[in-house]
Amino acid sequence: MALKPGDLRNIAHLARLHIEDDSIDRYADDLSSILELVDQMNRVDSSGVKPLANPLDATQRLRDDEVTEIDEREKFQQLAPDVEQGLYRVPRVIE
Amino acid sequence: MARSITEIRDGLTQGKYSSVEITQDYLDRIEQHNPALNCFISVTPEIALQQAGEADRAIADGNIQALTGVPLAHKDLFCTDGVRTSCGSRILDNFVAPYDATVIENFKKAGAVMLGKTNMDEFAMGSSNENSYYGNVANPWDLNRVPGGSSGGSAAVIAAGLAPGSTGTDTGGSIRQPAALCGVTGIKPTYGRVSRYGMVAFASSLDQAGPFAQSAEDCALLLQTMAGFDRRDSTSAEESVPDFSADLNHPIEGLKIGLPKEYFGDGLDSQLAATIEAAITELRKLGAEFCDISLPNANLSIPVYYVIAMAECSSNLSRFDGVRFGHRCDNPRDLEDLYKRSRGEGFGDEVKRRIMIGTYALSAGYYDAYYLKAQQLRRMIKDDYQKAFTEVDLILGPTTPEVAFAIGAKTDDPVSMYLQDIYTISLNLAGLPGISLPVGFVDSMPVGMQLIGNYFDEARLLNTAHCYQQVSDWHLQRPQAFA
């Protein structure tokens, strides 16, 4: 299926990716050729086959609800672009 | 200098040289050759020499662990406490990991020395190492060709003798394909065999770590340290780990090996096919028995893989938001602008393509047609293998359809690049282990052969590869420029 520039802009928005205007057509073409490859899947009838999510068909391992990690906020926040009083700063969201 | 890990271990314990001496040798070689190859994103000489000094003191005290004093290089995708972990991406260019991956922790406990962090395709997305923010890696056999990817740096350091062992990760072939293209040995274990904790996630149901080295014997030593259950990885397998070195010399007489007809059809270079045939003849002389098998859904592997891998990557990479760590754009207008421009500036082309395909495949109205369909076909691919393994012990085929291609040859056509992984990708979908080992040359470039095993049967892969390497010397050949 061929994606139009409008489709590409919509996908980029959903993915929260800024794409330069002059790259929109190129990405739309690239993605369309990938989707063409992916459409080969439709040649095969898979009705009734149980989807496989984990290659070993493993299920989620559970553990007791006990605290196992220590608080390392200061260490982790050293990596952040902008922090104040232990909080991550971002542009104002609510006016 | 092409010392094996086994040789280095013996040399260190027998006092032929110290870890500091051998580590300095490798650091000197890296300084000399890395500018031409670009194998490393970060070289860590201070850490290496400090760890080597500690190793020498441990050896003097008789406190020798599995890899005490052995220098290794790690793919820049494993978190290393206090050392930049870039994953080949601008978005993590300033990311100094605050903890060690389990794999790194295991190597520290085993006494290994870290030389540095190797170059890779950004977020392990690529088959040529051309998608790195830090530039492409050259193939040591021909500097104008690619080393393969995504673990291109880790494969090239072995070929060029810049480290005797290294780590990689394999989501669709990222250990086996560069191992083949660089003429080294690399193994992707069973999904869940090695902990994913502290690996930057690409596609969580496919990602698996493994080692590169000159030989299967050395890979066995490295895998021994890497493997094992880890409660910090929710998909870690609760399976006991055998002694991978113990059965290396077990005779392979009577071993049943299947040859999938789908792996020897159109698309395989004819000279490369002849090289694989010659290796089959050698294995036959060792007593292995061959039969033809079929993996009828093998041709679906690439489309299925690209839906699943891209869907999982779009979800995994949503964590890179410019808020808690990594690149943030200048002067964001609002929160949405901060997300969009930080990610737009931080990610390269291929990563953006994959995030967008994954986002599309998971979006409302398309989930059943893409993701669910791919998961159904994934089970059919796995079932083909399970059926085959009722008849054979191992499966054999080429690792790649052709030898290393020229830098730039496939960069304009993402789909032609994806086809490079045609023989490796189905193992990740099924979760099976595979090893690539060198079996000859075409056009003066190395050819890799792939052996595929049943779940948790890495020991048999290593055993078979080792037996072949006892009667061949392809794995000992080195590019002249780096001899």
C-alpha cells in the first residue's frame, strides 16, 4: 500500500517524531516499499493459528510484592537535561 | 598477534606475561588501527589498565576466575556503569550509564578486562554498520566493504586482532551476519539464555546477546560467563547452563544434520554455495549424516520479522523523550515540540523509518492485519523448525546470501538491505540458537556457515563447530594488513 504525504505526517505525529518538510516524500516512499514487502504475509492463510508472542511460549514470571530496588533518584537525575528540586522540568503544560 | 582467549588465559596463569602487558598490547593495536577501521565508539584505557592491574594481583594471589585478565570489547549497547553507552545514536551521545548490564557484571565477576565499547548500527538497526551516528566501520578484509551489522564493530575487532573476544547482540542476525562477513565465529544463544537486563532494548521478544571470538572454543568460554538465569530479566530462561567447554571434542559421528532446501535456492551466490558444499563434505568425513529438509514458511521470515521488530521498537523507543536522559532539543515551544524535535534530531533515518512502520502497524484499525497476522505466521515458522528437529539434530546453511558488499551499495534501498538477513532472521522469530563460523573465501572475502540448533542446545553447536575447526584453518586466517 502506498502512503501519501498526509499519511506520513499523521504517523510521524503519532510517533512524536519531527520530520522536515523536504523529507516527507522520501519517508513516504521508503515506508511504502517496506509495507509492500510486509504485504507478502497476506499470501498465506493463517486463520485459526494461535499468535506467538514469546518464542518459548513463556508466561510472565511473578514474584512476591517486596521492595527490591533502592531509591537512586539523585544518581539518575544527574543524567537529565533539566531538573529542579528533584523534579524533571518540561515546558509548561497547563496554562 | 592473533592470540586466542584460551592461549591468553594459559599465558597469564603460567606467568608468560601479565594482564597489564597484554592489555597494553591491545590498546596499542587499537590506537594504531582504529582510525582506519572505526571499530570503537569509546576506548577505555584507564579502566582497562586498572582492571588489568587488579587481575595481575588476583593471579599473584592465586585467585583466578574464568577470564581473569582477559581483555574484551563490548558492544556499545550494554550499559556500563560510569561509561558512555551510546547505542550508536545521537540521542544517547551524552548518556553515561548509571548501572552495569548483567552481561557486563558477569564479565567483571569473571575477572575480564574492558578495552572499550564497539561501534554498531544505531539501536542495532541495520546490517552494515552504516547507520551509526559515529560513522561506518570498515571491514578489515577490505576497507571499502562493510563489516556487516548491527554488531559490526564487535566482529571487526576480532578480525583485526584488536581484541581476542567481544560481545554482541542479535535481533535478526546482528551477531551471525557480521561474524560471517568478517571471518570470525559468533553465536546467538537461545532466546532467554543470556540476560537482557541492561541491554538497550530494540525488539524485546527477539533480542539476545552472545559472543564473538576467533573460534568456537573461545566462544564457549565467553558464553559460559554470559549465560544464566537472571531474575532482573522477565524473559530470562530458568534453565541450567551446561559446561560448554566440556563436550567440545565429543565425536560428531552419526550426528544428523538437515539441509533446508529453502536455504540453497535462488538468491544464494553460486560460489558461496560451493564453499558451503565443501564444508559439508568435511563434516561428512567426520561422520555427520546429512538429509534434505524443508522449512516451507521460511520465505515469510522477512516480512514477519519487520512487522514484529518494528512494532516492538516503536514501543521500546518511546522512552527516549528528551525528559529524563539523552538528547533534548534547544528552546522547545511546548511539551509536544520537545518530544518531536528531541526525537527528530536524536534518531537517524533508519530508526525513524522503523519507529514509523511500527507505529503504523500498531495503530487503530491496522493491528490485526499486521501485528496479529505476523504473530500467527511467527508460530508457523517456529512449528516448521520443531517438525524438522524431530528428524535432525542440527540444521545447516549459509549465514548470508553473499559476501561483504561495498560501503554505500545498499544504503538507498532499505528493502535490499533487509534481504541480507534472509537466512538468519527466522531463528530469532523461533527463538532458536545459531552459530556462524568461517568456511572459506569468495572474491577474497570470508564466507560464513550457519549451524542452527534446537532450544538450549548451544553445546552441540559449539561442539560441531569446534570439530570442524580442528580439521580446517579458515578461522585462523587473518587479513594481511592486520596480521
